[in-house]
Amino acid sequence: MAFSWKKIFQTFSSKAFYVPIFISFLGLLLFPSRAASLSQEDLSGYTNAKYEPVKGVYLGAYIDQAYWIKRDIKAFNERVGKKHASFFRYVTYGQPFPEKWVGEVVAAGAVPQIAWEPNKGLEQVQDDEYLRSFARQAGETGVPIFLRYASEMNGDWCAYSGDPELYIEKWRLVHRVMEEEAPNVAMVWTVFTNPQGNILQYYPGDEYVDWVGVNVYSVLYYNANPETPSLVRDPIELLDFVYKNFSERKPIHISEWAAVNYTIADHKDHGDFAREMIRRMYEGIKKERPRVKAIYYFDANIMETAPAGRRIRDYSVSRKDEILKTYQEIISDDYYLSAVKDNINPDIEVDGKRLSFKHRPIIDGEEIYVYAGDLAAALGRSLSWLGGGKLRLGGWEMRLGESYVLKNGKVVETRLYPLLYRERTYLPLKDFSAALGLSLSFANDNMQNDSSGNIEDSSGQNKKKTGVRIMKIAVSPVLSNIKEHLSEEGFDVITFENKNFARLPGEVSAIVISGLDKNFLGMEDLQAQIPVINAEGRTPEEISMEIKERLF
């Protein structure tokens, strides 16, 4: 049976079809902010590259040699206590696209990094059926993919080293083909931390690179030789060359990193060193290197898995309890992200009209900021700038940095506020939709996925947390005042015109009845399925409050 991408992605997202989300005041409950609201300062230095988060760093790992957890993604996540956003695998150029493995990664709620290596040299890289087929299959996945093509080219150990001009030519070829066949692919140009003298010679150019990466390892001895102790052990210092040369233009991708905990150089356990380096690296990128946006731990004991002659170190992080404990403690911080968000072209409808993005949206946690012009175009509304940071979108007015919307002359308070990015105004879509009573729909994207790393949520079952919930309320036809009040609060309100309640549980989240309705046939069965609220003798405000309490 052919492998089904559609099926595996539906398993991940649990949203194979459009799920309408009616956003109102309840949006504050449905879409909790991961952290403090995005500020203008947060956007300083942000480049909005493919899949680049504004704040935080994606957690990644390599587990293909982690035999103690059977190389299983779910087992790894459970062992470390937090879902990781991405996993990587080496693929030799010429081998098929790793469809089955990519499906396993996606099913775990993560995205793949493919380290694609032309180990027979650059001459084999041609615009041919192999390259096109690989790219098409990558594109057909429809999910974010980090493609680390021909990495560590600055080292003389690679078959594709030594000719920067040819390297750049082939890189640009692969980039062009991916743009044509797989726009979901982010091209990651990754060097080794040393040697540094030739790194810049291999850079293909900003327009051909999405992320700049670096592979770096914290070791005590070079090549496990006790006569050559490492001169630089601080992992943050080892990032300096790449960070200083590229971080202002590109997000930084630590494509591989690990700290040694045992080496044959002295045949000693170095768990203390590993724990110190883990703490230094992960805390250091948060406090000192904010442009680092992804890091992958190389979880391998190459003492047992490497080819003969290379079994010199143990880098594993999930095997030894004391090292694992330090890693668990560090990554529990919300700064370390468990989900990659799609800012390329998320499939969103506003009031039934699909958003078309001329300018890439900005993703911050569970919120999505969209260019005001794109929203105006989707809604068919005029857009004008009034000066002083104010703009008018149809009948709504708002101001940069101010958390309110002026709607038909009335002030509607919001949680977030418009921001200026590259001289364009961006609006917090979910928050403003809540304030303005707009409906939103998300298709097969991952805009609803929780970033917290709660492993239980990766299946998509926790609907309350992700916000995938239809807030439709059925109200008795005699309760017009309550219907009006609930509509003003943003609920999608319908009226049931007869006393046949059998179909309502599949259509609505709650039912509001009058005192006359409570004895109708079928009411007892209905109450066992969904909340049924008796409005007799109660105010609209009391009814609204009970709905919120019972549904959330």
C-alpha cells in the first residue's frame, strides 16, 4: 500500500477539513498567549525568514543512534519530558527522499531537518530527474522542512569541499529547484565551527539562503588525543564567528551540538563537564545569542555506534540520568519551543474570505500578526493611514502600540496592539477578530498547535487548549433578549424553531431554554449530551457567565 501523506498529516493536525472558530470575548480563553505580548522591541533584528520564530528557539534532536530508546521519537520526548519541534537524519545525495521517516516525524508533531550530503562530489548534482523527484516529494508533504544541503563544506573531510565556486553554483541550483518544486523547504547553509578562514568563500548569498547554521561540539580533547586538549570549551564562544557574520541577516540554526560525557582520551566519565556545557549552551543562547532560533542535540553514544576507529566519545543526553536531569531542567523553560509555526502561507479564512499574503505574516506563540493591507484586501475594506501612528480599516480605527479598536465610534479594548515592521503595520489577527466579532477558519496548517511542549497535546486531542472548538449556541425563540446579548459577546447564535432536539448536540456547544421548554420530550437525553441552561428568572449576563464556566 502506498504511503499516504494526507493520512499522516491528518493524524498530526487532527484537522483534515476547515474547522470554524468563532472568536469573541472567549478568544482570551481559547487562545492564551504563550508569553507577554509582542512588543516593537521584539521585532528589532527579526528577519521573518521561513519558519523563524520571533521569540524563543526550536528544540531539535538527532536520535538515529539512540538504541536505548529504540530510536523512537515518542520514547525520546517522553524520556526528556518535552516534545521537540524537529528531528534530523542524514541522507546521502542519490538516495530516495526519506518519505517514511518524514511521516514518522510529522506524526509526532515535529518537522524534519534533512542533512542531504553529496558524498560522491558536486559533479553528481545536476538538474535531473533525481533532484526534481526529491524536491517534488518534499513539496508534496506540505509541511515545513529544513534542508541542510552539503554542510560542513569548510572542512577538508567532505567530498564537496575545496572548490567554493562550484559549491556555490550547485547550491544555487538546488535552491532554485526547491523554490520551484517545494516552497515549503527552508534551505539551511551550515558550516562547521572550524576552520573559519574559508567560511565566507562558500556563502551562496543572502537571496539563496533561508537560515545559516553551524555544527559545534563541546569536547575536552581534539580527536580524543590527550596531547591536544581543546583550546576553546565555551560553546557560546564557539558560535562567535557565525553569529557575528550572519545573525543580523539570517536566523541562526545550531544544526548539531552535543557535549562529551566520556572519552577514550583519558577513559574517564565527564558527566560534570557535560552538565556544565548543557547549561552554558542553552542558557547562553537565551541570554546572549537571541538570534539563535534552533538547536539540535546529537543524542548518540558513538563509542558503540560509530565505525571502527571513530568510537572515541559518548555524546548521549537521554541515556544517563544525571545528564538527562540537567537537560530536562533547562528545556522546561517556555523559551525552548516545541512546535514550528508556518509563516509561509497559512491557510486562513476571515469571515469566509481567504487571506492572501503579499507580505509574510509574523507568528508569535499562538498569535499571528498580518499586514493590514492583506486583511483589508481579504475583507474588501478600504485602508488609510491617518498620521500619528493611526490607521483606518473600513469603519475601524486603531493606533500603533495602543490596545484598542475604535468601532463605529465606540472604544473596544483589545489584549494586543498593532506593530510596525519594515515600515508596514501588522495587526494581531486572533485578538482583533475577537474584539471585532470576526470569524476565523484554519485549514490543514499548524497555527492551532500548542507550543508549550505538553506531550499529551501532540495528538491534537486537547481541543480546549488549542482552540479548535465551535462556539455555537442554540437559544429558545422566546428568549430574544438573551439571543441578542450572546450575539453581542461574539457567540454564533441560532434559534431552534421546533422541539426536535435530536440533531442539536452535533451542531451546537450549548442550548439555552425557557421555562416552558424544560419538560419537552427528549430533554433528559439532551442534558446528558451537552450543557442545557434554563434561562427562567435569570438575566442575560448570568446566562453568558454560566456558558463560559461550563464550556471552559
